[in-house]
Amino acid sequence: MKKCLTVILLSFLIFTPGFSQATESSAFRAGASRVDITPAPGDLPSNITGIHDNLYVRALVIENRSAKAALVSVDAGAQEAHWKKYTELIEKEFGIPVSNVFISPSHSHSSIFLPREGSSAEPKIELFASKTEKAVIEAVRKASAQLQPARIGFGTGTCYLNINRDVIDPETRLWSQGPNYEGTSDKTVAVVKVETVSGEPIAVYYNYAMHPNTMFMSGVISGDFPGIASRYVEEYYDDKLVALWSMGAAGDQNPISVRPMMDVGKFRTDAALASGKAKDQSEAIMLGSSMDVKIDPKILARQSQMIFSLGQILGEEILRVMDLTTKMNTTGRIYGSQDYVTCPGRTRTNTGREGAPGTYVDGDPVTIRLSLLKLGDITFTGVNAEVYSLIAQRLKTESTVNHILLATTTNGSANSGYIPSDDSFVRYTFQVLSSRLQPGCAEGAIVNGLLEMIEKAKN
């Protein structure tokens, strides 16, 4: 493997030394909390008309005799600067090293995406960003205050809710976004169950590869299907448990039906085109969410109903897996590390959302952060971008550990755009066309990089 990796290093990528913390195996203690970050009605940004369901920050803190780790789920679109600030504050206040923190934004398309560093945002978005930062620290503080002897288990289930979204349009015969029933899609729901040593619930951390985009362009605040699934599980346990979501490798994965979202989107994109503010479909999609358009209430109702359907089905599978997860460990090692891989970049020189090939010139190299957290025999891996399904499946296949999951859009935000698998660069979808990565590097860099980190964690 070392010889093969050397070739890759010389050809494409650069490994930057990462951070890690090695610890001994001892008894677990765990605590969890949930903090509401929903804006008050008077604090909603200008493009949002109301609140469909609440947004939260959820935290799970686990420690043993010599180390501590934090898993945080945020119902917002945190950027690189926010991850950096959150982890610095967590390390300073709670002594949890950055390498032992996993922060996963929900990626809900109907939440509020926090502004990138150096960009300007309206005051109400800045207010939400400040509120979210405080909530992250408060959630970790509350979880830390509730630490108690605990045991941890891992299980997997299956949900047929996601579908590959890269497809040849039957009319135009060009690449587009739509349900590809033959495309690569991982149906696995990974579930990490945390409970007291007497069997009382503390938390569940779940991971599934599907875009939370059903409420996109609805004009209202929503945690989308992950928000519904988490509350469904929490309410089942009478709020004695906290349910944390992380998105799996969903770069090419949509909900199996996006008809309600597409119907709402058509109202808004048509309005953006008719207004003259958008010169093409790509711009209309970006501008459509802010258009003041009257949408058929029946369509909005179907959009709302869809996230409840998706959330309940996913929630039921999480509960089923929890019931079947009986092998629970009360002791284990806590180990975290981070590393970086760098791949050649590109800059697009033409336009168009999808269908036709893109043209490019060489761009700045793209650096991707890789994260690893070991809790006993459970391996959490992370990538700070939207990754295609095949990359995660390859990682799990080639890994030498059994209990493994990949959390994407986790621990910051790479400037890569989507990370397609090597084989998908020939598909002229909007994900591939917008990617800042040159073909042939990222898949191998991520998989081999994480495999090396996993091997180091065994030492």
C-alpha cells in the first residue's frame, strides 16, 4: 500500500501532517443536549416568510478516563470559518481537542446558510450566525454537565428513500437531474446508540446518504426530513434522548421523489426568468428562492407532507435498528485525528447548468480536510464537502474495520464544490460541471487518506 500511495503522492496529491490524540481504553461517560436556534418571527431574513418546523443544535459528549470527544449536529449551513470558531471555543472551554470534534451541518436547503468569511450578509443572517455559535457552545456545555456512565453500540439498517440523481434525460438525451433507478446508491442507515449502563436512552447518532432538499424554495424555515426524523425519534423516547443527524455521501443522492420541491421551484424560477433578473435557468434557480411569488397552497402542502413521510420512515428504521443493537460496550479508547489531501484544481470558463460539457483552465489546488474519530470499535470518518456515493462505498469495502460511517459536509467547508467519483466526471450534471476538482485525484486521495488514518489509529 505504501508503494502505491507514493505513486499517488508524486502524481496528484500532497498530504499535510494532521492532528491526533491517542488515548487508553477505559469506561465511557456520555451526555447529550438539544438547543433551539429557530429565529424569532421578527428576526427572519428577508427571503423567508415563516417557520415550518424548528431548527436545533444537538451535541453528544463522550469521555473516558483520559480523553473526551464531541459530536455536534447543526440545523444550518456552517462554513469553514464557523467550524474553526466553534472548535476553537470548544477546545478552550471544555478541553476537547479539535481533532476529537465532529461538527456536521444538516445541509437542509430550507435552513439558513451562514455567510462565508469576508462576505457580507444582511443583519438578520448575522444575528442567526451569532445565535448558532452561542448555541453550539451551550449544547456542548449542557451535554458535558450531564455526563454519566454509558455504553455504546453500532448497528445498520436499510432505507429505500434515496436515489441516484444523475440521469440521461429521455427527451433531450443529455445529462440532467432526475431519478436514476439503476444508478449507484447506498441504502444503509448507520446508527450509533448511546445509553446508560442500566439501559436508559442518552442519544442516537445516525447517518444516511440523502440530500435534505425537499423543502427547497418553500420560503419557510425547516430542518427538512432530518429535522422531522430526529424529532420523531426524540418524541418516541419522551425527549429523554437526543437524536443527531449527519449526512452520508449524498453528492449524487436525492429523495426518491422530489416532485413537490420541483413544482414549487417551477413557480419561483419562472418568476425569476419573467422578471428579467435571471438570464438563464441556472441563475433563476439561485434567485428563485427570494422571489415574491404566490404559490398554490396545495403544492406547498404536498411539499410539507413529503418531509413528514420521509422523516417518519427514516425515524422508524432508526428505532428498529436501536431495538436490535444489543451488543453495547461500556469501555473503549477515544482517538481523533485530522489530515489533509490536496488535488489539482480547475476553473470553469463557460456557463450552463447541465447537459453540455464544461470548459476549464487549470485552477488553484484544492485542499480537502479528512477527519477520523474512534469511539471504541466504532469509526467515524468525515470529509468537509459533498461526496459522491461510490466514494463512501469504496471506503467501507476497502476498510479493515467493521463499524464505520462517513459523515460529509463535516468539519468545515472545502472550496472544492462537489466531489464526484472518478467515473462520474464524464457525466455533465451540475454537480460535475461545478466541481473545482480536476478528474482522477479526489476519490483515491480521500479513500487512501482515510484508510491510512484508520491504520494509524490502530497503533
